[in-house]
Amino acid sequence: MKLSILSVTVLSACLGGCAQLGGSTGAPQVVSAQTAQRLQQRGWNLEGMTIEGRQIVMDVDATMTVRFESTGQVGGVAGVNRYTGTYSLSAEGRLSWGSPAFATTRRAGPPELMEKERAYLDALRKVEVAILDGATLLLQSDDASTVLSFRETGR
């Protein structure tokens, strides 16, 4: 509940005052169509995952990444398999995904890692807002019950 209230507070502040980015102010900022270049062409590694209010324990052997391209393509590694899809950002900071599912390669892995991969891809589909806070990218659902926390890895 505290995470939800905090996230809604941060989101409200960002939507109210931070949506118009000119430069980096050091405060968390909602990414919109006008500021999408701030997250594009950069690698982002997943560091934490909360799904429907439950914090998921990360597997040290799992690499989960996301990369947003300026062409509207998104992709990365979901633990075992690579995935790809499309996304768009609205002027108001709404993150939308293309088709209902991401396309993935079809490699098999350990059952626990495959379960984390499914959870990650399901969670990614649920997020609707991207918030940048320095080198941290938060992708979260409107109610902040699902939050994916990424750390920038570079270009």
C-alpha cells in the first residue's frame, strides 16, 4: 500500500510538473513522446520486479533487458529468450505496446528461469508509464502494483 501511494504521488508530481522536460532537473520525470529520446538507444538491465504488489526475487543467472529504439521497436533478453515488439509514447506520457504479445525466440531453459521469463514478459505488457530518475528507469502500471526497475547500461 505504501509503495502504491508513493508511486501515485511521484507519478502525479511528474505528470503535473515534470512532463515538460527541457533538461535534467535531477527529479524523476515521466517520459513522453517529446522526451522519448532520453530512454532510446540505451540498454536497460532489470534490477527489480514487483508484479501485482508482490516483489519477485531476481535470479542471479537471469539477464533481463529492454531497449527502446527511435523507430518504435522494443526488444531485449527475457531471461532465456530474446523478445521484440513495438511501443509508442503519447504526449501525456502513456506507454502503449503494439500487438498483444511480444515475439520471442523459442529456446528452452531451466523451469524456474522460464517462469521468471514469463512473469517478466507479462509484467512488461502491464506497464503504462515510463519514469526516468537519473540512470534508473521505472516502468509501472497506472496503479503502481506492477513496477519494473531498470538500470542504464549504456548505448
